[in-house]
Amino acid sequence: MPITHAITHHIRRNTESGTELSLRPNELNTEGNSEALLGKLKNSFLSRISREHGSFSSEDEAALLPRQLSAFLSGELSFTQLSSTMMESLGKLADEKKFELDAHALFFVEKSLDQHMFYLFIIRLSESLTINDTLDIAPTYAIDTGPALFGIKVDLEEWKVRKDYAYLSLLPPRGNPALAESFYTLTGFTNGIDKQKSTLAFLEGVEAFAKQVPQEKVNDYRNQVVEYCMEQEEKDAPVELQGLAKSVEGINPDEFVRIVANHAPEGEQELMVDRRSLRRYVKFAGREKDLAISFNSYQLNKRVQYDVDTDTLSISGLPKALRDQLLDHLKS
């Protein structure tokens, strides 16, 4: 999807001074490095399980981001003006809340025939070492797409037509409550949905339909459902029951949709799914310092037995590699 607008600014605030802003006066080239960087930022953003989804409530339309986006989309503001105003507001919040921040803000808009996305990423630079042209060892800096990254994505097309839909995806700042609170205030993110609750209700519906699936095909049915849902989650897209039903082989799509929707809140036929809940549906896993165990859920009460009273797992038919290691150990 082609980038139509891109710009970056810098903000710095420490305990000894007020906020310092370095604002770029014009937009970046939208091709080449901008495309490569946006691709990396999006991949990192979408890989985070801590992403939240929500919308602007009617009460929060007065928040800065929706107001600026409305003005930008109507042509009242340039993209540079939008981004500069957002940075100035972030600087005021930093002074008010007195949190430290040394970061770059990157603003992007992508647009195609059927999609229109706005992104705001806050990134820090990580220091490393390099060997320069004179063969000296020197410091170098790179964009950190690790845990320090946070930001928001707005689906502008969905926002226009579906005011109550989860068209906002937000990755909150970590380890700095004042910064996190300020970012929510700045962006106007609210109406966050409970993905875990809706996913568990959805999976109850999936299991209810599983009673109609031949026993020998139930595991394949579950895996197909989870695979489709995972693909949608990785794209930051909702799971639509009609699309899911058509992707699962050997089932009655209409009956699937009817049964699963009956378990959804208010019969909703699409949802943003929770990755953790999906994984637990098909796999049990746990880890401690010296022990890690995982197995597919359908093995419970088959190859794997759990005794609640003694808190004991019994496994029959060990994987060959593990069995060989145990036998070699006993021989030695």
C-alpha cells in the first residue's frame, strides 16, 4: 500500500530542563527508506500481543488526534501542520506530567483503493558500535523496534463509516505510567474492547459446533479455525464469521455462523481475537526455570493424563528424540 504522507519530529525532556522540540518543516520522501522503515515498524507493531483495540467515543471527539485527523482529511490542515500540533501537545503534556522522554515521532499515511491508514509511532534510538571509513571504532545509532516502541494505527476508512467499530489499534508505552496516560489523552483512544472475553465466547461457539463434526475430523476442524483466526490477528484485522466458515473445509457454513454467533455478545458476527486465548485452545504450555512442557490440547485424556489430586501429568508414548535421550542417559 503506497505511502502518501510521511514526516518525523524529535522530542526531548529530562528532569533538568523543559521540553525541547525539533520539528521538521516539510514531509519526507514517501518512497525508498520511508517505505522500508514503515514496513519494519508495522511488523514490530503487529507482532505485539499487548496491542489494544478500540475507538473514539462521542465524548472524546474533542481529543486532539480525531480533531486533527478530521481537519486533515477535509483539507483544512496539511500533514505537516497536523504532526507539528500533535508534537506541541505532547510537549505540553510532558511538562505537565513531568516525565522524561527522548524520542522521535514518525507519522505516516498509507492509501490504496480500499484502505486508508494513519500511523503514529514513537521510537527511540539504540546505540551500538561500528567501524567507520577511517577504520576507527565509532558509535552508531539505529532505530529500536523492540519493547521501547509504541504507537497507534487509525483505520480512516472504517472510522468514517463505523463509529463504534474497533478501528483504533494502540500499542501503549511500557514502564512509564505518566507517559502512557499522556499518550491515551493525546490520541483519544477509548472504548477498548475485551478481546479475551469475546474470544472465549467465540471459542465456546466453535466447540458447540464441533459436536456436529465427525470425531476423526474434529482436530483438523479446530486447527483450521485457529489458523484462520491467527492469520487475521497477525494482519490486525477482525475475524468475520462468514469468511471463517468458508475457509474451513467440510462444514455447513450457514449452520456454523448461526451456532457461533449465538454464543457471541449480541450475536456479533465479527471480532478482534486474543492471540493468547487462541493458542491455549489448541495447546497447553507452561514453563519454569528448569522445566518446560507443551502439548496439543487434543492429547489430554489420550496420551496425556492429568491427576488433579496429585497435580501429576502422565505421558504415554514419548517423542522419539526425548526417549532416545533418556535411554542414553540411563545407559551412562
